[in-house]
Amino acid sequence: MPTSRRPDPAAWWALRRDPFAWIVAGFVLALVVGSWWGLPCTDSWSNDEVSPRPSALGAVFETWIPGHYFRYPPLHVLGLTVLQSPIILAGVARAGLDPQAIARELIQPAYMTPAAVIGRLVSAAMALAVVWNQRRLWARIVSPRAGLVAAALTAFNPVFVYLAHTAGLDVPYFCWVSFALVELDRVLAGDGSERRVALLTAAALLTKDQSLFLLLGPLLVAFVARPLRDAAPGARLRALWQPRLLRAGLPALALFLVVSGIATNPSGFQRKLEFMRLGNTDWVVYERSLRGVARQLVDILRSVPLFGARGVAVAALVGLLLAARSGDRLRRLLPAAAALSYLALFVIPSRWTMERHLLPLSLLLFPYAALVLDRVRDERLALGAALLALGPQLVDVASIDGTLVADARGAVTRYLAALPPGTRVEVYGGNQYLPRLPSHLAVTRVGTAEIRARSPLPGVVERREAFGLVAARAPEYLVVSESTVGFHAPPPGTALSAHARLDAGDPDARAFFSALAADAGPYRRVLRARCTLPWPLRCWRVHLSTGAEAWVYRAPR
């Protein structure tokens, strides 16, 4: 009869004394707090999530339908679709085979909520993998202590913590990139596999297109700079010819061509490229000129405190200089090469400074602070310096979590839930800016966009009409987010995206939303919900998804 093994107290005590275990525990706690943000749901409160709607509604299959396209590469969304398939099949069984009936059924909270939870759990798991890979990479290229510092700076990066709460693609694609960087360092050290590098690169590209710009620099370091450095005089050109690399890359290339739709749906992929070229220009802020690039670079520098403490940023700059002067600079500059190619080929040409687009720069460059800390020989002094540097970031992570918990849309949801059944409510803006709308109300969404272009909400009547005709429609209550108002009536001096400039060009909408913002119209504001947190915490505004106020107005009596 087998005997049960009792836990080894010594092993448990060793785990408790492991600094990485404490880092992971703190990160998991940060992910748990606020994990219920926006739930139950019929859509996400976060911009650019791929769950629950695109995955649970099967939008990813557009990738392989001739002439169609899906805006993102299919790998991650397809994986979510598979994981969510029991939920999808339950909805199909209830709705029947009519596609429109299936769509109406699946957007109900009973399906969308578990779909969203699955997406968030996958993101959280991949975020943990990023923290683990950061430790592995920096332990390899600097020291075990540097690996711990890199893991801590990643786990307590406020924007990273926010995105790990959501089911978007920013954490998943960087997860594959982080695996690829570890493997590329193994190649540089002479004990890696080109085949694994190729497959991990394909996985990253099949998760999000901008992975190419992150990995291009490190790939050039590993497969161009290193062979040139190691080649004998007069044999440098021959060193670049690497049949082994070609053989390793062909299977990954074939996989990418098939799964991405390039080989199976070339016309659809062409349409996707056209969308990528034109579709996202609505959010461009900076002009295409040297002056615009200068403004963008200044704003990137100003955004540094979003991702970590200023002291860490200064130490990272010093560490980067130390890495450039080290004996094994190719390996130590591998993350910097990724940051440089990403900045030069993606961030600056896109003319964006959105937090999620700048996050990879912080994850790649902030760990260079570890090179400075690694020179402190006294363990206690090094630990004290690390905790002192991380202190502001821990406060910011707590602020991110508090912002999710205290989201203003929750207060509006509770207010609406207390209204009598059948109360006529008019709402404005996209799904991601609206509170949860109780089913006992008669809700109408009014806007000037075509109805077929909107993401439907269960029980909500869509109406295409001028905003200023609200008196003729005579709803009892109006509900709007500060973010939606800002698109149509931006405050003076605001740096506007092309999208906001377009919305602000509608005189009727501008007058209507300006009156709402000033509480100067016939409808009077009865609830101004806002996120409030105790000192030293503060509410964060991230990617037009958190921290905005939400307003409720009542008809004149």
C-alpha cells in the first residue's frame, strides 16, 4: 500500500525565502484585485480586447474566408475560441442555426461573462510567463540578482498590470517575444536552437503584427552581427550564408504563411494590409514631419513615469551605457536592440504614444537598471536600494487596481438598477464606454454612425438620428461617459487624434455634448460618478478605458 508523502518543511521554508516567489505572489495579488472589473458583461470596458466578442462570436474565421479578413493575426484569438467553444456551442444549441439568432443569443451576459473570464485568465497566465522569462533572460545575460530585479520591474509595471487584467493581445504577443528573446540569447551563447527561435518568432507574428518590429533587431544581432564578429578576416560574407538557419526557418515560415491567411486567402490578406495602412490613422496625433517626431519623442519621455519610477529610468540609462561597454555586449544589448527596432520601425512611424504601444519599451529597457544594482556587493544594501526604487511603482500598481475597483461605471449601473421598470433611457457612445445596462429598462442608443457598424447590445434599440433632437425623443434619462463627450466636444487645447477631430466636426454633436459637459441643457445632471481613491493612491486613465467620469441626466420635470 503506497504511503502518502508529507510536505517537506525545509522545502516550504526555502520557497518562502525565495525572492522570486514573493515577486510572483505580489504579482498574482495585483491581478486578483480588480479581476471582476466590468463583470458580468456583454462586452468589455477595455478598448481593443479580443475577448469576449471577437473570439466568442467566431470573428477570427474571417481570416480564411476568401476575400474577408480579421484585423488581428489569428493564433491567440483562435486559441480563445477553442477554449470558449463549450460556451459557444451552448448558445448555438439554444438559438438554432440562424446566424443572426446565434449572434443575438451569444451577446447575452450568460455567455459573454464566462468568455471574458477565460480570456482574462489566459492573459494572466501569459503575463506570469513574461515575468518568468524576464528573470531567465536577465539572469543569463547579467546575473541571478539582475534576473530578480528584471522580474520585479516587470511584475510591478503599472501598465503591464493593467493589461494583464484584460483579454487583449499586448500581453500574449509580448509573451511569445519574451520566449524568443531567451532562445535568441541561447543562440548567441552557442547552446540554442535556430528552429525554436523560428517557431517562437512565428507564434509572436501570428499573435500580433508589431512583433516583427520587436524581434527584427535581436534577429539581426543573432544572425548577422554575431557571425560577422566571429568570422575570420576575409570570410565575413561567407559567414552570413547559414544553410542551417534556412532549414530551421522554412517550417516556421510555411506555418506562418498558412495560418496567417497569406497562402490560403491572399485577397483577404491584401484587404487586411490596406486596413492596417489606412484604418488606424483615425487615432494619429502627430504630424508627419521632423517637428512631429520631436513632439512625439518628448511625449514618450514624459510618459516614463507611467511605467516605473524616475530613479529606475535613470539607473536604466546608466545600465545601458555599462552594457555597451561590457565584454559580451552583443548578448547584453539584445533587449536594447529589440527596443531600438521597435521604436524606429513601429512607434515613430505609427505616430502614436498610447500606453500599450510604449509598454514594450519599458519592459525591455527598465531592467538595465539591474546592471547598476548588480555592482552593489552588499546584499542588504542592494535589497534596500531595490525596495526603495520599487516603492513608487508599488503605489502605482495599487492605484491601477483601485481604479478598476472604483470604476465610475459601477456607480451608474447601481443608479440605473434602482429606476422603475420600463424607464426610458437614452445612451451614447460605444459599448466600452457604457455602464452595464439593466434589462428592466427601455434603453435606446442614439448616434450618427450607421447602425450596422455598431456592436449590438442586448435589449438596446439602435437609432440613427441627430443628438440635438433629444426633446422630440423625450427620454427620461440620458447616460454618457466623459470619454464619449471628449470625442465630440474636446476641451480647448486638447491634443486630438484624427478620430476626435472628425467627431468634433459635427456642429450638432458638438453643441449637444458641450451643453451636457457644462450641465447647461434642459436635461439636468443627477449623477456625476467618478473614480476616487484615498491618498497616496490616484485614479489612472489608461488607453481611454479607465478613470473617466460617467454622467446621468434627468428630463426636466
